[in-house]
Amino acid sequence: MYPTLLFLWAAPLAHFVIADRVCPKPPRVPFAHVDVDKRVYQSGEEIIYTCDPGYSHHSGSRKYTCPWSGKWPINTMQCIPKKCPYPGPLKNGMIHFTDFNYQSLVHFSCEAGYTLNGTDTIQCMANGQWNATLPECQPVTCASPSLPEFGVISYHKLTPGNVSVFQDVIVFECLSSFALIGNETATCMANGNWSDIPECKYVQCPQPTGIENGFVNFAVRRTYHYMESVDYGCHNRYVLDGPRESRCEKTGSWSTKPTCKAPCKIPVNRATVLYNGRKIKVQDDLTEGIQHAETITFFCKNKQEKCGYSVPTQCIDGQLTVPSCFKEIGKFSFWKTDPADLTPCDASVN
Ligand SMILES: *[C@@H]1O[C@H](CO)[C@@H](O)[C@H](O)[C@H]1NC(C)=O
Ligand SMILES: *[C@@H]1O[C@H](CO)[C@@H](O)[C@H](O)[C@H]1NC(C)=O
Ligand SMILES: *[C@@H]1O[C@H](CO)[C@@H](O)[C@H](O)[C@H]1NC(C)=O
Ligand SMILES: *[C@@H]1O[C@H](CO)[C@@H](O)[C@H](O)[C@H]1NC(C)=O
Ligand SMILES: *[C@@H]1O[C@H](CO)[C@@H](O)[C@H](O)[C@H]1NC(C)=O
């Protein structure tokens, strides 16, 4: 053997003999890697951990040195996922998520009547930013509504650009003589359709008829149309009850007509009564009676107390009931006092 060769062969061996112990592969740290990845490290060799993309250094030392003992020191390095910023708020929509960490997915949805413009899913990237911008929830649009025949749109709330969007309302009107059947308003619905559009119907009413004890004012023989009205009146001393006017309705018939209520005769020959705040004599001043709904007040006598009290009664369509306590005084019984002239009972109580 040549001495030189022997020397070359012995050199590594000698080294092995005098060497300290070596360190094995360093411990794995979740979401991190070491700068120099080897199977064996000499004592004194330094390694540096770095967090993987999408993770950031949270705590613990990044640097470790292989010691004489050959055992890596306890590793305290911690990496945590990066967080993306809160992506919302999404107007008229909802954001579905569990967290905003690296690689997490966030889903978007819109409320009824709104559609998503943009991506429905975004993902948090390694740089801590989302991979796409926030979508928008845009209102559903409704096409121009079909106008009813003989109708006009009287109010149309339009968003700029002549489009109607979800929840916009339009109001319909019919030309005169036409009645609107259905709902006069229509709303742009979530499905992009309008709610029911009304119809305009041509409406005629028959010649208006008269009323008992009354008359129709100026009713000429002609065709009457929707919303036209006629006026009623009553004959002498009859009183109109109900609305003076009757109107041609959508149904082609007239609205309820008024009635004429009859006056009342006062069914006594002689009496002093209170009428419109005045004491008067029936036989002199109320020979015609009173009109429907009017009130007169009779006087009665309280025999024990020798005082007078008043009882009102009302004329209801020709019917008037005289209070039962009222006693008519004969024409020639001039010695009897009219109860109307007695001291009022409620005054004598005091
Ligand atoms: C969606 O949004 C983009 C950007 O905001 C806009 O240019 C586009 O017109 C929208 N699409 C619809 C259907 O409105
Ligand atoms: C963002 O990520 C989501 C989920 O991976 C994917 O569906 C979407 O297409 C991505 N958007 C863009 C603009 O890359
Ligand atoms: C909107 O509609 C009106 C009448 O229907 C029309 O005169 C006008 O030109 C329209 N405007 C646009 C921007 O389309
Ligand atoms: C008319 O429709 C609107 C919604 O479009 C509704 O709120 C309203 O109650 C309806 N009116 C009638 C009288 O049906
Ligand atoms: C919208 O209206 C049209 C015509 O009346 C009808 O065919 C369609 O089914 C409606 N769409 C929805 C989503 O109800």
C-alpha cells in the first residue's frame, strides 16, 4: 500500500473518531419549513424556520443550533394562518363563512328580489387578500308593464335608465267612463313579473229611477256612465235620509238611493210643548205637525209633588209617540193648570 493512499483512506475515519455527536432531522413544525433541509447536522450548525405561504410567525424562536449533545432544543416555533379582512357587508345579501383564514371559502347569496352580480365564492389567498372582489346584489328588474286598454299609468317610479326594479310601484288609471277592475297599483315582484295589471271596463248605468215622496233632479233620458251621479230631493215636508247623490258604480248599477221620510202629525188636540227651544201651543202653531227626526217635548204633572216635568219624543218617519204620562186638558177645563205652567220638578228638588 502506498502511504499516501493510506492517509487518504484514514482521514475521514480519523475525523469520525474525533467528531461530536450529530443532530438528526430537526422536528417538524406545522405550517413551517427549515432553510437547510438535511438528514444530519453537525453540532454548531444553525437552522432557521420560516412559516409556509399563507401563515405567519406567531410565537417561539425561529433559530436553532445543533448542540454538542446532538439533541435539538425544544422547539417553540408556531405559525398561524393569515386572516383576510372581513369581506362585507353585502347589501341585500348574506355572507356565509366559518372563518376568514387562509384558504377559507366565503359564499354569498342575495335576498329574494335581488340577483348576484359577480362571484358567489371567494377564497382567502396566501397574501391575506381575497381572490376576487365582493359581488353585488342587484335588484331584479321588471319589463315595462302592459298597459290596460283605455288605461294610463298615472304614477311610475322609475330608477334612472327607464327600468323598473324590484318593489317599484306603478299606479293605473282608466279613461273617463271606464271603471278600473282589479288593483289600481302593480308592484314589480321578486320574480321579475308585475303583480296583476288591472282592466279598464266600459260601464253604463240604466236611467235612474225615482224615489217615493221624492224626485230625481234634472235627470234627462240618456246613457249614464261610470262615476256620473244624480241628485235626489223630497216632496213638501218630507225629509231626505241618506246621501243626496247616487253614483253610477263599477257594477253598472246605482249606489244606494236616499229615502224620503214622512212628517208627523201631533196626535193630541191641545197641548203646550217645547219645540225648537220655545214653548208653543200645538193647536195654534203645530197644526202641520213636525218633520222627520225633529223632537218636541211634552209636559206631564207629578201629582204628589204638584210639579211639572218634561218628556221629549221624536218624529220617526211619520210615527210620533205621545208620552204616556201626558194628560190632555179639555177645552173648557179652565180651572186646571197646564203642566207646562207648574213649577218644574227638578227645580223644586233643590
Ligand atoms: C355587474 O357589475 C358590473 C360592475 O359593477 C357592471 O359593469 C355590470 O353592468 C353589472 N351587470 C349587470 C347585469 O348589471
Ligand atoms: C376565487 O376562488 C373561488 C374558490 O376557489 C373560485 O371558485 C373562484 O373562481 C375564484 N375567483 C377568481 C376570480 O379567481
Ligand atoms: C324613458 O321613457 C320615456 C317615455 O316612456 C322616453 O321618452 C325616454 O326617452 C326614456 N328614456 C330612456 C333613457 O330610455
Ligand atoms: C293591491 O296590491 C298591493 C300590492 O301590489 C297590495 O298591497 C294591496 O293590498 C292590493 N290592494 C287591493 C285592494 O287588493
Ligand atoms: C311571469 O309572467 C309570465 C306571463 O304571465 C308567466 O308566463 C311566467 O310564468 C311568470 N313568471 C314567474 C316566475 O312567475
